[in-house]
Amino acid sequence: MKPTKPEAIWQGVLPAITTPFDSQGRVDHDFLARHARWLVENGCTGVVALGSLGESPTLRFDEKVAILQTAVGALQGRAPVVAGIGTLSTAEAVELAREAGRAGCAGLMILPPYVYAGDPRETARHVAAVLRSTPLSCMLYNNPIAYRTDFLPEQIAQLAEQHPNLHAVKESSGDVRRITALRARCGERLALLVGVDDLIVEGVRAGAVGWIAGLANALPRESVALFELARRGPAARADKLYEWFLPLLRLDTANKFVQLIKLVQQETGTGSERVRPPRLPLTGPERRAALDLIRACLARRPKDKTVCTRSRP
């Protein structure tokens, strides 16, 4: 398989794909394969596996490798598979990066280490070790809210100077000014992607060229339509679609975003709400409130054939 050019990876809508589980809590590889293909059929440019939304911290190392193999096999080169590299240790991150290459992934999304929030020197060294371990195109994931580690624009620029295979940044600080600052410092050197769903229009207008999307797991065509309208307009249509979509997109930033997005998948017939403990499905008033919101939004779902999602996985 020919290497995928970096510019073909880090653009458009790339769902942070959820990990489906069967009734026994095992990874449902058959559904995973269908889901990955369906997302691409509905306009997504690729998929990102093993991210936070994919419940990566609850997966064993062998499960992670198997998920990557399934996704790559399902897409068969039609679209890139990006592997999330999130681990407890640097050594494990390096090994997972190498396994991702062996599995046929086109790129890596490098996360800070789980649990331990290192200082800038420690975190930069962790990222550098992964970058040096692979020839694959890489994206740095900056999410100071979730991981308590903040990659400032000047630190990212330094990493890009030192590592030629760092090609993109997933910016999830929630501050759209970071995109502006990175563009000013790095120019076209790095592709900038929005990493929180409810900042997508603002992020694209600030210069982002891609979206690592959560709600795209349930509503891929609507996500693609919103992204393209934010890029090319007309602005009035983008704003109208955004207004409808925003209550759902905000679920991506809630503490129980995994349960919430999987619940949207279940309501749209595009997945199951099964999660892996310590997470549990929503119950009681919390679940009723979520369902009320989801169903109210879906009742007003756009009917335009260019927007509505095609069939189900």
C-alpha cells in the first residue's frame, strides 16, 4: 500500500470513531467495520480510532491493535485510518505507534500520557519519542481541559521545527484564538483541525481545515454539510444548520460525552449505547433529559437530501 500523502489525511471531517461493544462487553468488530465504511460513504474523509470517544483507556493493548486492523481492513485504502496513541507510558506509546504502522494506518494522533500530567519538558519528550519512532504522518492532540497538559503555540511550533513528520494539530482547548495564533506562528506548515464539536463553525472561519468530530458517528452527512458550508458558504445556510445542530454538538463537551454520543447513535439506529465500565449507560432523570433533547433535535432534523444521512451501517 502506498503511503498516504499528509495533505490527504488532515482535512475534512474525520469522526473520532466510537468503539462498539457486544452484549458481553467485547469489541464488536463486525459492526466496527460496517460503521467505518458507512461513515466514509456519507462523506467523511477518514476515521480516527482509539481516541477519547473510542474509550481507549479501557481497551487492552491487543484490543487496540485489533481495532486498527479491523478499521484498515474495512476501508481497504478508500480513506485513511488514524490511530490514537494514548497510553500510560512512553514505551507503550512507541510500541502502539509501531503496531499502527504495521496495521496499515495512514497517520497517528498523539495524546499526552494518561493519568500523569507532566510538565512541558516531560510531555514534549513523550511526544518526541513517538514522532521519532514512526515514519507516519502525525497529529498532536492538544486538550488541556481533559488531559491537564497544554501545548502552547510556541511549543507546538518548536516540535514542528524538530520533527518533519508532525503535520497537524487537533486543537481542543476551546479557545478559537489558538487557531489564529498557530496560523500566525506556523503558517501552512501545520494543518489545524477543530477537536470540539461546538466550535466547528468558528474554528473553520478562523482557518481550520479539518474536524475531528464526535456527533458525526450518528450524523455524518449533516456534519459534512456543516463543515463544507462553514468553509465555502453561504454563511446564512451554515448558520441555520449550526443553529439546529448545536444542542447535539454540545454533548461532545459534557463529562459523559461518550454515553451521550452513543445514546444519539442508538436513537438514530447507528449504534448502541453500550459502554465499557467504569462508564455505565445513563439512567433516571439524566437519561430522560438527554433523550428529550436528542429527540427534540431529531424531530427538527433537516430534510434536504444533500444534508440527510444515507441509510444506516
